[in-house]
Amino acid sequence: MKVAIIPARGGSKRIPRKNIKSFCGKPMIAWSIEAALNSHCFNKVIVSTDDQEIAEVARKFGAEVPFIRPNELADDFTGTIPVTKHAIEWLENQGQTVSEAMCIYPTAPFVQPKIIVEAYEQWHASQANYCFTATNYAAPIQRAFKLTDNKRAQMFQPELFNERSQDLEEAYHDAGQFYWGKPEAFKRLEPVISEDSSPYVLPRYLVQDIDTPDDWVLAELLYQALKANGNLS
């Protein structure tokens, strides 16, 4: 059985009720549910939540909520991989064999069904433990600096200051949308970013963190612009 697992707890602090707050006309989580369903990759699309209201919204948009997540996996410090592991093991304890799994974030409105499918194909071809969405940094990370205690600039790699930007190695980061993975890798709590993973690279315009109210406004404006220009299905 192929399963999509959407981890959506109720305790968002910076944007209260973020997972079900209206985003461009739908509860935020609905975009992830619909992308997973419309990819036709899964036998089940389930939401792992500790919150009854989130559960009701998830069911309304076609996801299953077969359990309520235990409190010890619903605090501010629990990572995505342990929550995915719990969902897989819960299904297996019910006698359901999970052959392939994908964890998809509930705050990923730019995820498209075709991207889910293409990442799945890349993952299979790579034979890696995971395939996750990634994108490149807009500026060379080798030029990054920090502010010192006396408000001065201190480069992390000052020896590269005079290198041309085109000569610096390109760097990437997790796009925070979804993770295809082998169930055993999730259950072993294997890290997603490693040599056993195959990154699916997205253009930067399809990537937007949504952690603050300002992020939310920017994401809605970006979504509307992409939709108007035909860049989103």
C-alpha cells in the first residue's frame, strides 16, 4: 500500500490555527490533501493530528483521519520523521502493509500533483531511501556573514571573499514540501538529508516558507500571481 501522511498538529504559535487558516479560498491543509489525491499515487491519504477541528476539515477534503496523534508526538519539539514513523507503525499494527510512504507538509500550497509523480519516478530510479523537494539558494552561501556582538560583519568563509560568484559551488536547501521514503527508513528515523537521499530540485518561485504572518501574505500574493500566469494547475 502506498500512503501519504500529512502531519498537522493544532498548536501553531506564530500563525494561530495555521493548518486550517484560509489560504486563497481554502483551508491551508486542503491544498496538500488535494495535491496528494489528484496525483493518484496513493491508496490512502491520511492526516496525523492531535486536533479534532483539523481532523474534521481534513475529512471534508477527502483525507482519512484513522487515529488522533498522541500528545507526546504533538509538542513543539517533535520532528516530522517520528510522526511519520508513528503513522506507518499504526497502520501496520492494524494489519495494513505499507510498501511506500510520503510525508507531505500541511502548509505546502505550491505542491502540484505532477511534481509528486515526477519525484516518485526519480526516487524509484535512484533507489535512494528518500526523495525530497529542494531548491537552490538565491545568493552564494560562501559569502554569508554574521553580526558580531558589537554589530560588525564577520564572514563565515572570509578566504572566499575575492572568489567570483560563478566560481563558487552552488548550494541547495530543503524546500519543505514533501518526502517520499521507504517505510523502513522512516521507522529507523534515518535523516532525510544525506547521501541516501535524492533531491528533487524545484525552481525558487515554487518555494515559500510560511512561518510568520509576513510569510503568509507573501505566499498568497505569489500563489495568485503564479495561478494568473498559468504556472500552477
